[in-house]
Amino acid sequence: CLFDYLWGMDFSTKEEPFRVKLRIHAYNKNILEKIKQDTSRRKYAKLYTDHEYWYYEDVIIGMSAFRSWVNQFGYSVIVLSPEPLARQIYDSAQRRLEKYTYK
């Protein structure tokens, strides 16, 4: 079912489901609680810890909505996979940084 994978409200998307994996810095409890709340009803979500970091894994459809969601956490969340998503977030951060760099 599309709704099991959909991230966001784009019901017209033609994307195939893809796996995501995030690393979350465990020191930030507010961010961890926000992620738990936002993902609590996701059918394929897994949230677990190795006592140094937390990890979030899921199978989703809706890369642009997911990317926007991840961006709100800044450096506290790192995209481990898929690589194209990690690259998009990295490139976006670089562009934002260039706008605020003193020259």
C-alpha cells in the first residue's frame, strides 16, 4: 500500500520505495523526541541505539519531503543512506554556507 511508504502528502508521486538510514547524535534529547514523535506511526520504521548514536531506518516514498524533514535537524542528523539523498543534503548545506561566509 502506498500509504505504508509515503512521506509527506504527494499522492501523485511515481517514486519507488527506497531505504533510508540516519545517524542521530544521542546527546540531543529534544531532537530524538521529535524524531520519535514524527515517526511513531511509520510501518517500516526502526529506531535503535548503540549507546553512542541513535539510528533511524525506514522505507519511504517522497524524497523531497523527507529531505526537508531531515534538514530541520541540522548537524544533529547525518544521512547514511541512500547516497543520493546524502549528497543532496550536503550540497544544499554547502550552498547555504556560501551565502553566510564572510568575504
